[in-house]
Amino acid sequence: MPGVCLCVGGLLLAQLATDRVALRYEHSLYGVSVHERYRVTEDALVLEHYDSSTAVLEYYGMDPRPDTPYPEVRFLSDEVGAHALVWDGGRLELGFLEAAMRLRPCPLEDPDQTEGGA
């Protein structure tokens, strides 16, 4: 079963046994919420939905297209943005970490594992 690994630098912070994950945060400049929803495959996070204001899309120079695969998603977590990962009824607050993070697909040996670190 594919899952999602959350890394800070070279450190594995968490593994999530899920086939869908969302990154939610508030844009620091425009003060609006951003919601990025991904489907997890064995080798990519596939963007299913991106929801925010037009100003945020223009700020990032984005034209998010559904079904776009990403080998990993990089972001900076901070308290201002109140970053969080959301999946299958779970939520992991990330803002307090204030770090560069990477979210990527990874195989899970234990399909019942929902969260853990190494």
C-alpha cells in the first residue's frame, strides 16, 4: 500500500497510511486559506484539487491542473500559515515546526500504521 512520508531535512517525521492527503494553510500575504488535495500513488502525489483565491494563484505564478503528478511537494511550515496535513479523519499540525518540509509517496510495510516516525 502506498503511503505518505513527511520529512524535515533528512529526518522522517511521519508516515501516513492513506491514499489521499491534503495540505491546508493560510497564505501569509493575502490572509486567505489554501487547500491542496492530492491522491497518493506509488511514485507521485497527484494533484486532485487546488482551492484558493486568484491573487494567490497569480502570486505563485500557478495554473494548477488536476491530475498533475509531483514526485514530492515542498513547503515551508510556519505559525503564520498554520500549516496542517489532513487525511482520512486525521490532522497533523505543522506550523509550530517552522521548517522546510517535503511530502512524498512512500511504501508502508505495515498497512495498519497511521502515523509514526523513524
